[in-house]
Amino acid sequence: MLARTPTRSPGPLARALDRFLINRAAVFGVCLALPVLAMILSYPLWWTFKPNDIDLLAMNSGPSSKHVFGTDGVGRDVFARVMEGGRISLLVAVASTLLSAIIGFLFGAVSALAGRWADAVGMRFVDLVMTLPPVIFLLVLASIAGTGIWPTVLVISLLSWPLLARMVRARLLELRERDFVIAARGMGAGLPHLLFRHGLPNSIDILVVYATLQIANAILLEAGLSFLGLGIAPPAASWGNMLNAARSTAVLEQYPWQWLFPGGALILAVLAINFIGDGLRDAFDPRAELN
């Protein structure tokens, strides 16, 4: 009789992908996010108007074949500004998420792997940051840093990293007791080796899920700061400052397209990213292996 060849079981990433693909909400989020992202990135190639082009003959005009989303109070095309606002929001969200992920990972990993004193000092600092009222902390940082893309990135990053630091620390506290980490220490491995050879690969799932959910959170934070006049300053387009410009009663009642489209784009983007983030969190959950 011929020996039956054993079938290779799929790896953890393949199993996580399978769980993600059977999550209908997550797949819906991907199907929603990809066309929106493609439009935001490519609109200068096929759209006639630029965000700050002024059409004096079409001020406060409603949606038409020429201006599909209408125009604002000075004649600027709302569609172009919504697309440009998406670009700026995406840039701020991705950059702030990357920076906060670096800060959070380093704080959490150093606290877990560098010894008792580093853990005590690092976690007490994280506790201090987390006890500060987030809204007040955000407004104070924004008033100090000023307006613009990169000050907004810095403000959101400094507000967002402590939760990731705690999650990474919790994961690596268990990891540092493993035999291969103890053996690496015994062979003289330094902290950089432990961080990037053992800590980072074993925190990838946390970082991926955190990054996805934090992008949605950063988009909302940028919109809120810009709405308050502390984020992206006009004439640069931002979903938040577009909503701020349309906050008057006259605009809300007579020109609803000036707030409806940027508000709708903000809701759709955050909803899609949250669906994807929830799907990734469930896909990487080790407890799902038991189901």
C-alpha cells in the first residue's frame, strides 16, 4: 500500500486570512475603503477643478453636472475639496499612527525587556499620561504646537501611544519567560537584539490591529481639531474645517451640500476602517483557533 502523504496545515497567517475573509463586515469595509481610497489618490488626474479654484459665477451653487457636489460660499468646488480633504486626513492619520506605533512599541517593549527599573519608570510615565484628561490634553498640545499638517500629526501621536505601550508590554512580559529569550540573554544578546529579533515579530498582530483602528481614530481627531480651528488651517481643505465653514444656520438650512458631503465622507471612511480593524482583531485573536 502507498503511504498517504500528510497534508500540511495552513500557517497562522493563512488561518487569520481565512477568518478575515469570512467576516462579512470586514470584507464590506475593504470593498468600501478601496474605491474611496482610489478616488482620493487619483482625483487630480481626472477631475477638472482644483480645491482652491474659484468660480465667481457659481457661488453657493447646488450639485450640477459641472459641480457634482456643488460649490461653497466663495465658489470653490466641493467635490475637489472633499477629495483633497481625504488626502490630508489620510496623510495625517497614517503619519500619526506610524509615529504613535513606534513610540508605543518602544515604550512597551523596553519596559518589558529592559529590567525591573525600566519597567517601573516606563509604566509610571505611561500611567501619568493616561491620567491626563484626553480632551484638555489634546487642546493644550494643539494650542502649543500650532496649526498645520505636521503639528497635527505630532499632537495626535502624543495622545495615542500609551494604550499600545500597555498592550505590547503585556505581550512581551509573557514572552521574556520563554526558553528562547532566556537563552538569547544567556548568550549575551543586548536589548536591541531582544527588541527587534524577538519583541517585534511577536507583536506584529497587535501592531496591525492597533494601526488599523488608530487610523480611524486619527481621522476623527484631525477632523475635530480642524473643526475647532486647531488642526488644518484654511485655505487647505480638510473634512473638519469644511464642516467648520458650514456650521452657520444659513448654510445648514440653505446649502446642505456644503456639510453633507464632507460629513458623509468622514462617516464612510471611519466606518469602513473600523469594520476592517474589527475584522483584523477577530482574525488575529488566538481564541478563534478553538472555534
